[in-house]
Amino acid sequence: GQPFPATRQETLNLGWASVQRVFIDQFGVSPDQIASAYLKTGDTGAMAQILLRRTRTQRELRLQDILDFFSFLAGTRTVQDRQDALYRVLR
């Protein structure tokens, strides 16, 4: 999807491989667990909810937190920095 208005040229550049890497490396989720959760839902956000339910307690994210996260991703150049940011917002 496009998180920013069409008038903005920014992109997140946070691909599937980065999402998987964060879940495997930071949350100890196996590739099979990722595949199973994704196949159940067909949605990356719903998959994340299923997987994170097993690994941590829920915390509330404010809309401002998400906007800050998206803005950070749009301005970040390295894959590692984007993966680190995803981990911070999900933990």
C-alpha cells in the first residue's frame, strides 16, 4: 500500500525479506511459523498480530507513533536501519 498521500514521493522501502528477518532474528519465529500465519490471513499486519501474540504482551501504539515510524522509514537509507526501526515499533 501507499502510506503517504500521492502528492508525496516518499516510499517506505521495507520489503517482505526485511519483515521476515526481523521476525526470525528478533522474535525467534521460524520461517514455517511465518508462512503458516501468512497463509491463514493473506495479510502482513494480521500475520504480525498472530506471531507477536505468542512472543510479547500487547502495547498501545498511538497514531503519532505510526506516523513517526513511517516518516523515519521514508528517510532512512539502509536496510539494517529500517529493520531496527521495525523491531523497535513491534517490541
